[in-house]
Amino acid sequence: GLFVSCQEKEPVKPGPEDETLELVAPKLSASTQNVVLSEDNLKSEALKLSWTSAVPQGKDATVIYTVYANLASKDLYSSPKTFSAGGQLEFSFSGEDVNSLVADLGGEVGSEVELQFSAYAMSDDDNMEAVVSNVAKVKVSTYKEEIVVPATLWIAGSATDAGWDVSKAIAMPKGA
């Protein structure tokens, strides 16, 4: 025999834990609007970006932040440079990092360039929509090391008539 039972089930009301958490756009700020690079500050922190948490207050979520950077003259998201900040709410660049960033983005080192940044927040929960911060713009006076080339170089060695006698070395003037 076959027995069939009908039982009405209470519809399940969504509880607070079923509520979809929405991330909020972080507010991004830069430690300075003008970075002036010199030989003296290449190794130290030249620019620090910081932002507010994308997780609503009183809520809990794991969020990974990525900093997007590009020249201000370009679309920020078209071939940007990206830097992973993990779960941190800040990212720092040394003077060398900023100089390299400008060069990597196609900016001219040794000139003033405007960069733009944003912080992209993404949760490890696929149901949560990723959010992006405001754009922060920073003017950068890049540093170009001047390489001094002497007017004349001399060559000596076993491949020359002078041999290893440097007093008889062969002059190679600039432009020769």
C-alpha cells in the first residue's frame, strides 16, 4: 500500500541573517594633493591613500580592497595599474613607487603629471555587489635623475694598440 500525507507548512519568514548585506562606497582621500619628488624622498613614503570601510557599521563581512591608478588624462578603468590592499583601509607609495607608477602609465618622468586613484571594494560573498570609491586626484612632480656623460671617454686594453698603458689610452670624444 501507498500512504500519502498532506501537511501544510508555515511559509519561512526571512530572518535578519537572511537579509542581503549591501556594501557602501568607501570614501577615499589622499595624504596630499601635491607630491614633489626629489632624490631625498625616493625611499620614504610620498603618498598615502586611505578610505572608509565598505562594510556598513555594525555589520560583518570580509572585504578585499584594490587601488586603481591611472593618469588623470585617461579613463581611470582603461588599462589602469592596480594594487591589492587586502583588507587594509590604506595603501602607501614611496617616492620611487610614485615615479615608477607615472612611467608605467606612460607619463613623462621629469615633468608634472596628474594621477587619479580609486578604491574598489569586493566581498568574498558573491551575493554582495562590489562598490567603488570616489576618485582622488593627485598632482605629481616626478623626479628624473640626470646622468652626466663626460665629454670624452678613453679606451685601453689588449684590443687596442695602446695595450693596458692608460697614459696611451685612445680618446673617444662625444659624438665621434
